[in-house]
Amino acid sequence: MSRRPPFAEWLSQTNDVTRTFLAAGGMADVINLGGGLPEPSTYPAADLARLAHQAVEEHPEDSLNYAPIEGMTALRDLIAKRFSKGPLRVGRGNVLITTGGMQALDLLGKIFADPDSAIAAQSPTYLGALDAWRPRHPVYRPMRLNANDLDAEAALDGARFAYTVPNFSNPTGELVDVTTRRKLVEAARATGTPLVEDDPYGALFYDGPPLPRMLELDAENEGEGEGDYDGPVIYLGSLSKELAPGLRIGWVIAAPEVIGALVLAKQGTDLATSSLSQRIALDALEDGVIERNLPATLDTYRERRSALCAALEAHLSEWFTWEEPVGGMFVWITAKDPRIDTDRLLSAGLDCGVCISPGSVFDPEGTDRRSVRLNFTANPPEVLEKGVERLARAVRGLIA
Ligand code: PMP
């Protein structure tokens, strides 16, 4: 094409660093610590093959047809039932099935954000969320959670919504404590600002029982027996990490009014999430596939988390600090040596055969040059160790 097509303005706003690290992850001979993928051998392939066959053979009227925009009724009901506990009552009208959690983020941008709208976002922020909302030109209010000085009400007041990943943030792996969760819920109630609880890693707790969801904490405000959930929390779930990302099944639990707006947005996006995937997901949930499969996955990830942290201790502790995460898929390391610029470490690392994700891509302002996200789920222990050794070589080259 001789002339550049007349692309929308936002397309020129993804930076080169993002493009470099996304492209580099798949290069041959490069150990990819920069991605965010699960370990494919943990997917319950035999079970899913059986259920896929059964879905088409026994339920062609469901699995080969368009599903309702809101999602397959039986799947919505099952999710509603699983989430209804204690004072939290989730009804079918509270549930929307989405094409992965990623689509929920896109739809939230569609229904809430106008140009220059404020979004209060846990900082640093999931790259996919920044990507989803970039076409809407929002203005970010960064929130550091787990901090004594967090003024949640000031952060949320006047924002279109607040975005958080309380269970093992992507990128930092941090777990938001219960005090901060309560503070956010109270602030959402006081200001009327919707509070997004993005929870794809909620099943990946390695060292203890899960913390209460903000959706559950908020239901305590509504009290028991007053009908289905109608509060400010917008909960996003996904089967990507606990079952398989290829199914592309996620869901939103929110007040019926919000679900209604999301349905309108979804109608103009994909009409419906794959019926075949929804049918397989429904049968997998009813069949107990996740309960049977998840413990072994958690063992694999727990071992890999320890292996990555041991390798960091052995090879990088002179230059970086980090906290060992208690779940999720990432370790966030921060340079203590001012000579280390982590954008430059991306290219230095690639020269040594390792890909990392630099902190700048998770920063709405793009200014973080001190941090790096490392993934531990997608490689076995010996490869993680080799990757960290290569990274240490890259650091030495950078500060020499
Ligand atoms: N939110 C966060 C924080 C994520 O890390 C991811 C995936 N890496 C998603 C949402 C989207 O996941 P999916 O679309 O596969 O459900």
C-alpha cells in the first residue's frame, strides 16, 4: 500500500517497548520470562476432549447455535449458584458470560469511558486493561493499594470506575489485604463509583486459604434476604487460569443495571460468546474437572515459584529486591542500583537470550524504569534458573 491507511489516532499510542517485548517472547532460543501464560501440560485435555465431543454430539441445538447475548442460561445459573454464599445473593440477572475476562475489560471501557474520563487504577496496572481502554483516551488516577496513606475515597470520587486485581496483581503478584479491600468497598459505597474486582488468579493461592472477595465483603453491607446483589462491585471471573485459556470463557457479576449496559455493548461486539465453549465449560464445571485437576497445577506452580525466587536469590540479589508472592503467576523485581534502566534491560536481556517485561509497559505514564515482571508458570525450574542466569549476565553488561 503506497499511502498509510487513515488509522484512528489511538493506534499510534502503543509504544515500541510494548511491541518489542510482545514480539520477542516467541523468538527461538529466547527463554521467555516476560509472558504471562499458564503451563499447557496442566490443561485437562482428555476431559475436555470428551466433553467437546459430548457437547456436539448430544447438545447440537445448544453448542452449534448462537447463544443468548447474556450467555447460556444454565451456565449463568450455575455461576450464580456458586457465588451465592453468606449474605451474597447472585441471581441470573447479575451474570453475563464474556469471551474471556479480557472482553469484560473492553466492554467496561465501552460503557463507562468517554474521552478524558477518570479511571482510578491500581498501580502498576494490567497491560491488557491499558490496551483495552486506550481507544477511549481515559485519564488515570494511580492507586497504590496496601498502603497506610491510601485515601480511597479521594481516588474514587468522580472517577467513572476503579480498577483492581486484588488476588495477585498482574504485574506485581501482590495480594491486596482485607483492610484495603474493605476500605475500597466502603469508598465505592460512599462515592457511588463502580469498583471493578478483576480476579483471574483467584484460584491460584499457594500458601493458604483465599481472602474474601470484595464482592462478598460488599454483600455484608446489603444484609441477608434483601434480593439479588445490587451494590457497586463489578466482579470479573475467568476460566483461563483454572481450566484452559483456549476456551475463552469469562464472566461478570454486577448489579442488573450494569449487566444490562454490558449486554448492549456486547451486542455490538460479538453477539455472543462461543456456544461450544460455553457448553464445554458448563459440563466441565458440573463434572468437577477443575476440582480434580487444579491441585496438581498448584503443586507445579508452587515449585516453579520457589525455583524462580531461589534463582533470583542466587543471581540477582545484589541488584534487585522483590517479595515472594503467595499466589498467581508473577514476581515483580525492583532495581536498587540506579544504573539499571529496565527498558534497556529488555534489549540487553534479548542479546543474552532472555525476554522480560519491563515495568514501563504497566505504567499508564510509561515512566517506570526500575521494575521488571517475571513469569514463573510457563517454564520448568531448570529453565527458570537458566533464564535468571542470562538476565544476570545482561545486568552485568548494562552496568559495566
Ligand atoms: N485480567 C488480568 C489481570 C489478566 O492478567 C488477564 C490475563 N492474563 C485477564 C484479565 C484476561 O484473561 P482472559 O481473557 O484469558 O480471561
